Amino acid sequence: MEKLLEILETIQPDVDYDTCTTLVTDNYLDSLAILSLVAELEEEFDIEIPTVEIVPANFNSAQSIWKMVQRLEE
């Protein structure tokens, strides 16, 4: 989770990722940021994020992103 938070901070530093649950809904992460995040996550965690996983529910909070990463690592 620590590495995920570091990645998020480089993409959008002005967000409290510990409490924010509306990253996509409130446009903290736009489509370009999500594409960048997907690329970073795939490289860092050696996973492949299928297109069907790129939905707001998986990217609205750091916790939901982390759950997706853990699920895809299995």
C-alpha cells in the first residue's frame, strides 16, 4: 500500500488519499491520470489491468485501488 500511495502522490499530490473516496467522482483523477496510474501499477506490481477493471469503482479510493491490485496479483 505504501508504494501505491507514493505513485498516487506523484500523479496528484494535493489529495488526502487516506480519507478520499471520490477520486474519480470528484475529478481528482481524470482519464489521463488513470491511464498513467494503470501503467505505473502494471510496472510496479508486475500485473496486467484488463480494460474491464478500469471502472470508477476500482479507482475512487486508494483502498479500492489496492484491493484491485491485490486481486490481480493472485
